[in-house]
Amino acid sequence: MIKVVLLIINIIITLGLLAILQIWSTVFIVFSLLLLFSKIFFCIGNIFIVNLRIKLKIFKAEMPNFFVITGNSLSIIYLAFNTSHISDPILYLSVSNFIFYTFFVIIIFYLSKNEIKINNPKKDLARNYIKDAKPLIFFSMISIIATYLGNLILYYSFGNESLGYFSSVNTYLIPVLLLISGSISSIYLALFSQDFEKEDFNSIKTTLYIIENYSSILFLSIIIIILLNGELIISIFLPNFLEAVPILYIMIFMPYLIAISQPYSWLLVAGKKQKINARVNSFVSILIIFLMLYFIPQELFFFQTLGLGVIGDALAQTIPWIFWTFLCRYYINKTLNIKYQKTMILQFFLAILTIIITFFIKIFLNGIFPGNLILLLTLSSIIAMGIFIGFLIIFKELKREDLSFFIEILKLKSYTESVKKEFTR
């Protein structure tokens, strides 16, 4: 109910801004309204998705998201290859966005029909909820600035081409990787909350370490592949975006840092330490803004700045998450006496060692298969993963039960059984 009320207030404010800025009388009104309603549908649907995730109805929660992300991506790809046949690309994207989010909210309503029960809101519960959420208000506002300020600075300092290269990584690749860790966050947040209620701190610690360990292995594997073959991948599949490769090399560390540290951040929330969590997140957003202002433009208010352009934006978006990683662990140790896993450091160095070894093997393979980019990409990736997994097993970072777990994940039968359970209950 609180989310619905906030959404209505936001809609009123947005419509008011459209009137104040006199967008009603411009050609942008159609685009603005289509995007506005797309966002409204997303916010409405997200209320139901959170409910499904908390009830551990994972497939029901992720299906609408998968539909929208896949649909929008295919729509953009179609536009990229057919720009000469589409007279108004902005209108095309706005309409496409609106259509997919309309289906999104319809699908989530249908999947939630037996999963949600609407009751009259309890005043005491609502009051406590608002009180707990109050520290997050400043962070919510400052994070929006941190998210979009870099795009504006890039556009006005270096033009739309630089912004396009940066957006190709920041808007399409990084969010997909963040979706992997973000999709399970509401699940373990619910588990943390339940364990706190039972005062089962051993279970909290076990869950935290498992998520951190598996996230580290998964995202370090992605980092290894990208740092070894990023330029190769882009040159094969997106040759016009080779300028984005350095951006990718920098920002690929962001999903890794967030994935291994997000459980610590959510643990602060579950442990009623919202103020600390809000301060840490606000600090990161403020640091991102400061670094954007100093790294990206060549000049700011007549002061000389670094003028690094897209590289500066990539660094500004990535560096603060290193501080976030350490701060989250520091406060968890301070408040709950849960120490961070030192094995994460070992895994990181094993990944570096894997990259170094595979780099020389790749040079050798390139001499044997000159010009065969697909084969080189395939072989070097397989060898790199083999070496990394081998190191993890040798140093006992991967045990037999871990391998059994990953094999179980890959079994289609497990998913079909889970889907049947979700849709038959």
C-alpha cells in the first residue's frame, strides 16, 4: 500500500514537471508519456514480484523480468539492423518499451492471482515500516543523481558518440550481470530476516558465506573470460563497438564487487541497521558523483579536471564499490561479529594467475590457428576455465559437494520439477 501511495505521488509530481517544463506543447510529449507509463507499469509489477520472491516463487517472479529484458533487447537489435527502414527510432523504442511493460504487468497480475491477499493496512505496521525506511530516503535521491549524472557530463563534454560507447556497456551488459546477483537478493534477505527472528546466527553466517563463495567463483570466471577475450568477443559479435572494450575491462569488476558484498549490505538491513547501510550506500553515491565531476570533463567551473571521458566515467562508476566492499564487511564485523572470508582474497589471486597462464597459452594457440577467431575464443575460454577450476580444487576452494551442487544446477529436470511445484500449489 505504501508503494502504491508513493507511486501515485511520483506520477502527480512527474505530470506537474511536464507542465512546468512546457513539454505538453512539444513533440516530446508522446515519448514522455509512453516512457512514463512504461515506468508506472514496471513499478506496479515490481510490487508483486517482491511478494513472489519473498514466498520463494522464483520462476513466477523471474518469468516477467526475463520476458521484458529479452523482448526489449531483441527490439533494440532489430532497430540496430534496420535503422534505414524505421523513420523515427525514438518513437519505435518508446512504443516497444510501452508494449513490453504492458505485457509485463499483465503477466505478473496473472501469475500473482493466487499468491497475494490484500488486507486493510495496519497503522502500527505502516508506521514502523516508514520509520525503518526513513534513513534510505536521502540515499534514494542521491543514487539517482549518481546513476545519470555521468551520462549528462559525457554528452555535453564529448558528444553522443562517447556516450553511445559507454552506454553499450553500462546500459546493456553490466545490468544483465547485476541481474544475476540481484534476482536472488530478496530471497536471502527474507532468509536473513527469518534467522534474525529465530536468533539463529550460525544459519545467517552459513548462508552469507555460501552466497559470497559461489558468487565469487561465478563472477571471477566471467572476469577471466572478459579480460582474456573481451576484445575478441567484441570484434566477432560487435565490431563497430571496439572503442567500448577498455570500458568493459574496467567495469567488469563492478558486478563482482557488488555480488560478493551485497549479502553483507542486506544483512545490515535484516539486522535493523538501516542507518549504517544507508550511510554506507550514500557515501558510495556521493563518491561516484565527485569522481564523475573530476574524472570525466576537461574543465569544471573554470577549474582544470582530468578529462578522461568514457574511461573516467568507467573508473568513477567502479572505484567507489571497492570502498563499499570493505565498509560492508567492516560494519558487519563490528555490529554482528561476523568476519569476512579470507578465501575471497585467495580466489582473486588464483583468477589473476589463471589469466597470466592462459594469456601465454592463447599466444601459442594464435600461432597454430591464425585468423580463426571463433576457435581461438572457444579454446582459450575452455582452457582458462579448466585451469581456474583446477586451482580451486587444488587449494580446496571447490569441494566435491560444491561440484555436485553446480552439476545439480545444470540439470533441467530440477527446474521442471520446481516449475511444476510453483504452478500447481
